[in-house]
Amino acid sequence: MSVSLKVFAATVAVLAVAATTSAQGRRPFEVPPGRTASQPGGTLTPPSNASPVAVLAQYLRGQGRDEATVRSLVQAAQSAARDGISQARFEQRAAGLPVYGTYAKAAFNDRGELVFLAENLVAVPGGVAPASVNGQQAIGAAIRYLYPDLTGVPAGFFRSAPAAKDVAIPEADGSMSAGYLVETWTDQTNQLHYTLIGGDGAVRDDESRTNNDSYRVFTVNPTVTSQTIVAGPGAGNAQSPSGWVSPTDQLSTRISGNNAFAYLDSDANNAADTVAGSTLISDGNFVTPADLSSSPTTLGNKEVAVQNLFYQNNAIHDELYKHGFNEAAGNFQKSNFGNGGLGNDAVNAEAQDGSGTDNANFATPSDGSAPRMQMYLWTGTGTHQVVVGGMTFAAAGAQFGAALTTTGVTGALALVNDGAAPTTDACTSLPAGSMSGKIALIDRGTCDFVTKVKNAQTAGAIAAIIANNAGDSIFTMGGTSRTISIPSVMVGQTDGNTLKTKLGQSTTVRKSATAPLQHDGDIDSDVVFHEYCHGLTWRMVGRMDGPIAGAIGEGMSDTCALLMGGLLGQPDDRIGEYSASDSAGIRRYPYTNYPLRYKDMNSGEVHNDGELYGAIGWMLMSDPNLFAGRIPVLFDYMVQGMNYTPERPTYEQMRDGILQAVPVAADACRVWTAFAHYGVGVGAKATVKGAKVTITQSFTLPAQCQ
């Protein structure tokens, strides 16, 4: 059963129960480890006419699994056969409750033989210990954990009423206890969480299913392609049988169809804006021209944002469908046309969302619930300035710390130095008082922006300047901290080097008097495709949170955008150049000849640690000895490989999933070549223990590929 919180009537009561249940603290839940089974050149079971669940059950019995565990299996989904292989998904139930954190993903050939299995099934004991808290208390505990500063739950804070679903929690000692999986989804910030609450009210696990990305991000973007009129597929194509647009009148700022509903949400209420001047579109032609010399908020450019966002959502829906992200795999459609999976989950695509800037996100609920894509406006370059010695340098601000005025903060410029092994990145504590009354100049790299600025503040700095270490791009620095009280800005690498020649001089950091012209992420395909593909990995692989899996999610989303660019005839090794107002894009390095390797992917920042997967994807698609000229084949392998990948994967598990989907030995060696080049060769392994990541890299190819 499930319980919903009636938000408007339960503010005081919820926080009261939260206070009692949160006293139990957090007892971390360890997700059971994933295992895979396959027989190269063979099958795991003989031919059979039995059901998939029966075939899987018989296999598990042969592997020594006890009968209670085998009987706990329930088939959750099955796809139609593709190249003679069908995919089926299973869950466990104990005492009628779904067993949290467990799964089985199996592939069967057309003879009913089991050919591959990924699972983390657990032994099912004789009983499930009852919970001592109820669903309402579990909801309260989750809210208190996620939003500790709330003194009440204001009306409209949540998109829908938080709900608690009864689950069985497998414990480390082999027992099971009853608990609750609480879904909370905020309205303004689009934060979707599934929080596991134990039967004693303790928080056991938390899964954030909203992917946020900061860039300065119309088939590609205005710097690459001009606007052109492109015909939709109409009704009858395999990917979108009813066409893209619903057969009703549409508005120029509000377009709905089976795969997506695109609309403006500049007032950030998560509903379609009523826009004065919107026109009725009865002929299906959405052809407003863009005027990029004007603000994105003009009526014409608002129409451009919606029509572009709707087009790109549908274009990638259809492309991914070709490669296996269909109804049974959990794709995003209002109607599934009887092809499996759950419908009623077309993407809600919010253009020019007013809840933020310089960002985008995609929240992916379970199959049958509609995801939400929030696309923001980007502030352009030069929202802030650094002024020293008669020179003015363009800068960008931060999402944390004090806001700057046009007067700003003035002090002597000083380069940070940790005093031990001299470094200028402020990733370790600085000598006490070393920055007292000064403006700290800090190099980007190694750790997050919040850590750098906090260390400078603790050493006495009154403001901080972060100098990029990988190009001249500048962007709004992400992060949150209630303990940072000083302002900070970012400058490009060249300007940072110049500032290092001005040390000791009086320096001012301030807000620019005139705001730059904004860029609209809705017309940058890199951003749209990247966000959409977060939904792809969450639905096809499963959980993509954690330090390595979260990084892979970011890297695969970049790869998705790269592959789409290649299919559009615009292959490009950088991401988000238009939105970033920078030809270097928003990653630290271009993906061509990417300089880092697997061992470097343990910084704890998922965008940085995901870059390697983007580099692998780029090498696969661009190297003439690999898949250059065969991007559709590579796209097929990468999407199909998700069927063979355990949840919360490592790089090597993603590699092995792809290899399982490759039927051609030569192509398998091509996959190995790219992964091994970047240190994910034979024997490479990442181990994750909480937030700690240990990586053993390897550049070795398997014998058959040497």
C-alpha cells in the first residue's frame, strides 16, 4: 500500500513526527552487489517453451538458490524481441512487499534460452519484521532529512503530495524488515527524491533522480546551423505512430504531443504560462523566426524556444527508439500503443524556466510517471567584473556566498598558498590570517568551488577570484553553502595569468552595471539531448546515483549529445558552446585527445569524473579505425548495452554491458580499444565505499584483440 501526505493540512504534524523519527538518525543501507552471468558463444539454459520467470527460476535453482528466493521473483516487464533477443525485468517480493534495491535483468533468445543475467537478488527469510512507524511518520522523516531548514511545508512546495510505499528492506544479517520508500518532488526546484525510511524511522538510503547540469549552453545551435524548416514525421512512422503533434489546435507557446509537452514556465509555477500575444496554430506549422540580437524574452523568441524544445525532444525520442529505448524499456510516451511498459509519461519540457539561470535539469520518476525537463536562460559572459590597475576583466558570479553590487568589494590582491607543498588551488586549509582583508586569487582544479572559497574565507579573505585552469570560459560557479559569507567570481585562464602579475595591487570585484545579452538553452541541442539522456540511463540501467554511477550518467549524456551531433552531420568534441558563450564549451578539456585517465576520475564531482566516459564515446565515434562512419551501429550497441548493465555501474560494468550487446568480434575489439586507451582495459576496477572511490586502471587489451 502507499500513503500520501496532504501537504496543505499537515504542516505542523509532519514536522512534529519528523522531529521524533529523525532522532533515529541515518543507518546507511548497502545496496546488494550486482552480478552478471553469461556463457560466451553459448547459453545459460537449454531451449524452453516455459515463461521467462519459469526459465529464470529453474536457472537459479541450478545455481543453488533456495526455493523461497526463487519464488519471490515477479516479472515486471518484457520487451519485444530485437535481433532474436528479448529483455525481461524482474523484482523480488517478500510477504507481499517489493524488496527494496533488488532486481534481475535477463535476456532470452527466440528458443527460450537464457543468454544473459544481471541481478542482485537476496535470500528471502521466513518473515519480515514489522515497522514501528507508519507511512505519515516516514514521510515526515524524509522531509526533515532532505529539507532540515524547513519550519513548515508551505503550500506549493511539492509538485505532488509526498507518498510512502511499503517495502521490505534486506538487512546485512540476512533478515528483512518492513519500511517505506518515500517519493518527494519539489515544485520550484524539480528535485525528485526516493528516500528509504526504515521501520524505526531512520533514513536508510536516498536516491536523487534529478540530474542538474551547469553550462552556458536550431537543429544544433545558432553558432553552427541557421534556422531551417524541418518536416515532422507525420503519423504512421514506427517510432511515433500518431505523429509528434496531438490532433488538436495548439498555441505558438504551448505544444503537446504523445512524446512531449513543451511550454513556457517563466513564472516558475511548473505549469504552462499564459502568454499575451500567443497565436493559435491549427495547421501544425510552428515556424517563428528567431531574432538573436534581441532578448530571449521577446514574444517571438519565446515561441522559438518552445518550438525548438518540442522538436528536439521528439527528435531524440525517435532516434533512441530506433536503438532500443522503446515502450517496454520505459521510454517517455503518453500512449504506448499496446507495446508494453506504462504510458502517461510524456516529457514535460519547460522552456525558459524561471526557477533558475545558467542551468538545466531532468527529473526521472518511475515508468508511468511523467519526467520533467527544466531549461533555463543563460546569463552570457560578463555579469561581473574584476578591476585592477586600470584594467577591467570579465567575470561570472557564484550560486553561493554574498551577492555583489555594482560598487563591489575592494582589497589587495593576493595569490593563495597552502604553506605546505605550495599550491594555489585552495583545496586544503590556508595558514590562519594569510588572506586577512585581501581578495584571494585561486586557481581552478582538484576540488569544488565551495571548498576553495570556504578555505579562503577561513583565512580571512573578503572576496575570492577563481581563475579557470582549462581555457578562457567563465560560468556561474555551482554549489551550496550557508557558511560562506564572502562573494566570489570566476575569470578565464588568460585573465587569471594577467592578474597574477598584479598581486598586491588594490582590486575591486563587482557586479557589471549592464547585464549581458542572455542565451537560451532551449535552442542548444547539446543541452536538450544531454538532459533527455539522463532519462535514458535512469530508465534502462536503473539507479545512476553515487560517485561513479552519477559520473557515468553525466558522461553518457554527453556521449548521447555527441552521437546526435554526429548523426546530424555536425560532429563536435565539445559540449554547450552556444550556451557557454565560449567555443571551448563547458567541460575542462575537449574530448579529442582527452588528457586524463580512469585513475583520475575520483574527484567526487560527477561532471568532472564523467568526462572520461564522454572521451571514450567520442573516440569510439570519431576514430576511423573504430566506428567513424558507423555511428548508428555504435549508438545501437551503447543503448542495447544498458540491458546488460547492473544498477549503479562502474566504468568497467558499462563497458561489459556494451560488449554483451556486440555480436561481431571485430566490433567488440573496437569497443575494447577505446576503453583500454583511457585505462578501462582488462583488470580495471573501481570500488565504491560510500563516498570513497578506489580505482585500479589498466591499458591492457584482451588477448583476442592484441
